Amino acid sequence: MTRHLLPLLSLFLITLEPGAAWGDDSTQTAKALAGRLSSAQMGESYVRLMMAVKARPGSPGGALQLQIKQRRTPARADILYQVLWPKERKGEAVLLHQNAGSAPAVMVYLPPNDPRKLSPGQGGESLFGGDLTYQDAIENFFDWGNQGLAGSESVNGIDCVIVESKPGGADHSIYGSVRSWIDTRRLVPLRVEKYFPSGRLARRIDTTRVATDDEGRPIPADLSVHATGDDSETDLNGSRIRHDITYSDSDFTVAAMKKLSPPQSGSR
């Protein structure tokens, strides 16, 4: 499962006041932890996964097999999502690009129509009819300007530190804050809650399975996503991830949206 698609299940909560367990160094602790999580997202990868949308009003629903090509650096992110299956939706694609300090750019391809560019205000719309948005698919909130600790909780018997991320002046997001429950031993987010600027919960992402990737690191492999106000659920089940990839700019173009071949190992 990709590292930018974050995380967990639920359960018994032991809430502390913000910073209660961390003293005066809580801000630096949060920044250091967020920095490690942000760095873990950098690099290039190829992912195949199943996305199952359950009972979302007005969406096609059902299951999709996706391939995801991703390239991230501190300065920019490029991600191409493509539908491999079922046959009737094969070839649908979403191309995402974001420069540091800028809002995401989104291109959508629904064959046989031409790819179209969405407006900056459409970043909060649904990705393939599920409970994740285009913004969720690309933003790296661990790199936001404001990071703090919001206490600690036990999630399914695992002690977690809660990191609260808020956009800084140069950050662009539909969200006002994000809280992440981090298993610090494995450096894996087990739960993520995203809040609108009004403070209302927008969606929760639960990690239902942690696995080891092709480089031997623990990662969220299966996720369950619930958007507030919708009687729906989106499950993401990772089946394959590779990091032996080197992409070029041509892999993240309108022309590339129409090509479904997986990448070759090594450089191109």
C-alpha cells in the first residue's frame, strides 16, 4: 500500500491533555516525528490495489483494481491513478500534480472523452466515487508548517502518539487540521482523522492491516475510509508495491494517462 495513503482500526482511548506526556519539548518532538513520516513518503513507487466502495449514494460503487505510479520529492509530487478492472471502467485515470506551496492540479480521464483539467476548487471531490478525495490522494500533511502533539491513546492495544498537523501560511488544503495516531515503534499511522476548517470531522482513515514492503519496512497495507455524513465505506487493499522504479516526466503527462502498462524495473 502506498505510504501517502495513511491510516487504522479503532478502540480503547486513553486521552491526555495536549503535551501532557511530553513537557516543553512537545513541539520539537512532533516536528521530528512528522519529519520522519514525511521523509518516508519520498521517492518513487508502483502500487497495485483493490478499492471497494460500499453504499455511496450516487456513485457506481463496486470494486476497482487500480495501479498507482508515484514520484515524490520535497519540492513536488506526481501521481497517476489508473483503473485496470472491471472492463467497463478500464482506462479511467486521474493525474495529480502538486508543487510545494501550491494547490494540487487534477486531470481526469474518462474514455473515450478527452482528459479534462479540474478547477482548483474541485480538489475535495471524490476519487473514483469513493470516500477519498483528490486532495487526500496527494497531500502530505506531515510536511505542513504546524505540527504539535495532542496527547496519546491506545489503539487496539497499541500505544500511539497523536500528532496534530495544521496548514502553515504556504500550505494549501481543504482541511483545517489532521490528527494522526502513530505507532512510534513501527513508525506507522494507525488512524488519521481529517477536519474541515470549521472543526467538523470530514473523514477517518483506519489501518486494518500492517505489512512489510519490498524494502523491509512496515507500511499500512489495508485501509478503511469513512467520510462523515455519507452512509458509505471505502476499503483499500494493497496487493503489490515496488520501489525499484525510476520515472521520467513523460510518465506523468496526458499521454501517459492513456497507457496502462506497468513500469519496468530501474531507469527508463
